[in-house]
Amino acid sequence: MTDRNAAELYLLFMVLVWALNFSVIKYSLAEIDPLSFNAIRFSLGIMLMWVVVGFRKLKIRIERKDFGKMILLGILGTLLYQMLFIVGINRTNASNAAVMLGMIPIWIALLTHLFTDEKMYRTQAIGVITAFLGVALIMGGGEEGLTLQSQTLLGDLIIVSAALVFAVYTLISRSMLAIYSSLTLATVVMTVGGVMLIIVAIPSLIRLDFHAISLITYGGAAYSGFFAIGIALLVWNFGIKSVGTVRTSTWQNMVPVFGVLFGLIFLGEKLHFLQYLGCLLTIGGIILSRTKSKQILS
């Protein structure tokens, strides 16, 4: 099997891992508070990353002038993003979270168009509009409609904010990837932000009754830390190296699809017709937003 074929299989594995992670986290949060769960899974993820760094005998050196930017990336990409993500998914369905977090490419395309010289193509703009329409249907298509009394509306808004924060992180990190390897950047950012997450979670960890947590929930934290954070990131980097950034990033389009399916199958989540339609529109918009046409949006 060639490296290219192996990469495609690994990327499919990564998609399934990330998609299932929404249901795993949602299930685990029934027994453990969001901040403690984040602290546990990131402790495991950080350990795995440094084991890989040691195995590859990689010497991580950061220029003093880049310390501030690394701290900023740690705050955005790990601390703020992960806190919004874990609190948001605790307040909404795993299916909703999977679709809305899949909007990260939408936010990246929009921010890039607004704040850089790289403009969207017309097809991408149609995708952005379609995706936002889909999100509106997901939020307002339930029994309660679009109301502050909706059980999932606040969680939906938090997840959308998390996607926006990660898009900002991605744009800022581009300049650093021109200087440092993806493994170096990921390890440093995860460590900086992860330590902050653990510090923030100390009061919750002190109150946590570790003996009352089931083995299944501990397994969920291990799955999320080792697989969804650590191994999936390594597979992502391998994919970029073997099949290129564009082909690797296209696999992300499948995460919301499987995320919705896993939420329906394993958690028994129920969506109304308009919400199903919203999921389809959002996923379609995500795919269109990654498609380049001949006409640039002026």
C-alpha cells in the first residue's frame, strides 16, 4: 500500500474519530462537569504529544520574539476554543454541535475575504450564505422555535462562537507555520493552552468525586484525549504531508455528516424536519465554501 492510499485510510479513521467524539463527550458530561473533563482529556493529549516529540527526537525551540504569539495561539486555539466547545456541547445536542463546529471553514473563508487580499469565489460565497441559512434552521426548527427558552439555543450559540474563535486561531497560526513545523506548533500551543485549561479547572477538580465516575466515562476522557486530540492531530499532519492540504481538508466535510448520524444512533437524539433540512443545507454550504470557481466575488 502506498503512502497516499494509507493516508486516505488514516484520514477516514480520523473523520470517524472526530465525529464520534461529539457523542462520547456528550455521554461523558452526564457524569463529570465540563471543566474537569477538559482537564483530564487534555492532560492525556499533552502527554501523548510529548511522547511523540520524544520518539521523533524533535528539539522544540521557540524564538523569543514569538513567545507572545505562541501564548496568544494557546489562549485562542486551546483555552478559549475548548472551553466554549465543552460548555456548548453540554448545553446542546451532539448532532447540532457537530454541524455547527463544521462551520469552521465557513468562518475562515469569510474572515479571509474581509481582512486579507485573498477573496472568496462566487461559489464559496453561495456556500457561506447557504451554511448560515442552515444554522438558522437548526436553531429555530425545533419544537420551541427560535426562542431564548429553547433548551439548545444557548449551546448552539456557544458552539458557533467556538467555531469563530478557532477560525481566528487558524488565520493567526498561518504565519507561524511558515517558521515552525506543524508538530512543533501543535505541541507548544496545546501545552500552553492545556496548562491554562487545567489551572482553570482546579476548583472543579477539587470538588470532583473521582470514585463516583464510571469506567465508561473515564474511557470517554481517554478516547477524547488520546484519539480525538492526540492521534487525530498526528493523522491530520500525515495527511497534509502525503496528499496535500486541500485533499486533507476536504475530509473535514464528512465530520458533521457522521457526527449527526452518531448522535442519532448512540444518543437517540431527535431532530425535527426543519433541523434535518438545516443540517443538509449547512453541510452543503461547507462543501461549496471549499469549492473554487472562475468568478471571484468583488
